[in-house]
Amino acid sequence: MADTATLSYIRELVKDDLAQLNYTIHQSLHSSIENINSISQHITANQGKRLRPLLTLLCARACGYEGNDHVQLAAVIELIHTATLLHDDVVDESTQRRGKITANAKWGNPISVLVGDFLYSRSFQGMAKLNHTTVFKVLADTTNIIAEGEVLQLTHSCQPHLAEATYLRVIHHKTAQLFESACQLSAVIANQSESTQQALQSYGKHLGMAYQLIDDILDYTGDTTLGKNRGDDFREGKVTLPLIIALQQASEYKAAFERHIQGEQPMAFEQALAIMQQHDCFEKPLALAKARANQAQICLKALPASDYREALAQLLTFIIHRAY
């Protein structure tokens, strides 16, 4: 597939950095407690695209960085992300992620939560190794904002009248914030100007928003052989932008959607999908994602021309057109 080829090309640019990243993460996950090692091996074997650390590496190289701290920073970013996934699966009572059994389904909720906490603590140990006040402050704020996003989403779960503005706030906090910090801090450790730091921070924010908007479309239309299980969010009654639009535009089915969201009368996923396609409920999320990608593209003008900057631009295309 074209999008897979694009991602492979981008990874090739930083293949040595990625090899060091994998080693650093492996070392960070090691523990004298066997259950921690078992769960760590389980989640790293199902590592996904690792876009956040990839962004960290690419942005650092695009800024001309030649040291090694960008690898440690990328590992910290990935540990934070992995910790949130463990906690998310517990909250959502998920049994599968990327086609494989989740840690909470295999080992139970209590230990999954605690291993998530272990990963958070490991990430802060990694920050300490960097010995950079700004890095520590930004990532401390980031983990707090992500937690706020989790609570905000949970607070509004099973509520059919979720405002679009609230939805956008949730996806910024839960998803875009970590992308934002990953890009910003690459410029920080590369000793770039404040304007370059802000440009990459904005690039990461817009990219992260686009990523989640597309992800929420793919919950309905994605390739189930490659990524997430299609329909999971809908079956859980999670209100994302396509469903918000369905409630607005498919007026004859509004009551049925509301009963489904509130858990009163489940609606078949295929029926819901057909209704949403009929009422063009995916057009606005896609348009918003493309607009965010265009804004992110503009931010890259702050960087000098290089293969790394071009890769950051290509990553935007991958995010918009991906099937998983």
C-alpha cells in the first residue's frame, strides 16, 4: 500500500536512531519483577506505528541536532504513550488492540494499571537522565493534560449531546498534546530559537489533531486487517465527531442513536455505518483533518530545507490517507 511505503521510506531516514530507540525502550522496560517483564514484552511486541517517537527523531534531525539525547527523549515520549494505552484499555474494558489481546484482558485490570504506573515512573527516570529543566517541565505538564483529557472524556461518556467544542478539547488533551510536546522538545534540545520551537509545537499540535480526527473516521471505515478493530468506539457508545454529525444530520435516526449511546438499545454497527454514509457524516471530520494538515505544513517553513523536513511533510500525507 502507498501509505505503508511512505512510512517505510520515512523510517529509513532515521533507521539508526530507531535501532537505538528500540534498545533504549527495551532497557527501560526491564524489571526484576517477572510480571512487569511479561506485560512489557507483550505490549512492545504490539508496538504499532510509533509515530510520536518517530516525530521526535525527525524533528531533532531537521533542526540539525547531532547528539544522542533525542533518542532518550523519543523513548520517554513512547513510554508515556504506552502507559496511557494500558490505562485506556482498562477504562474502556477493551479486550483487543491492533488485533491482539490487551494486557488487561490477559492479566487483569489491577496489574495493567500498576504496570502503566511503572511505565510513567520509568519515563520520569528517563527525563531525569536528560537533565533539562524545560524538557521536564513540558512533559510534566503534558502528562497532567493527558490525564485531564481522560477524565473529561470519561465524564462525557454515554452522553449523546456532546458539543463539538468539547470533543475537540478531548482529542487535543488525549492525543495532540503529546505530539505537540514531542516536536517542540526536539527543537528545545537542539537549542533552536523560540520561534522555531513554537513552529514545531504548532506543527505537532495540528498533526495530532488531524491524526485523531482520521482515527475517529477509521473506527467506522478502517481496514480491520491492519489496525484497530472497526466499530469499537461506536459499540462502546463513545461519541466522536462522525457520531456528533449523525445526531445533527440524520434526524430521523436521532432517537435510535441516542438510545444506543446511552446503552438503552444497542444499534447494529453496520446499520449505523450505512446511515452515517448516507448522511455524509465523514466529510466534515475529513475536511477538518485536511485543514489541520495544511496548517501543520505551513509551520514547517520555519525549518531549513532537508530530507528530514520533507519527511515531516510526507508524514502529514500519510496521516490523512492512511487506512489504519
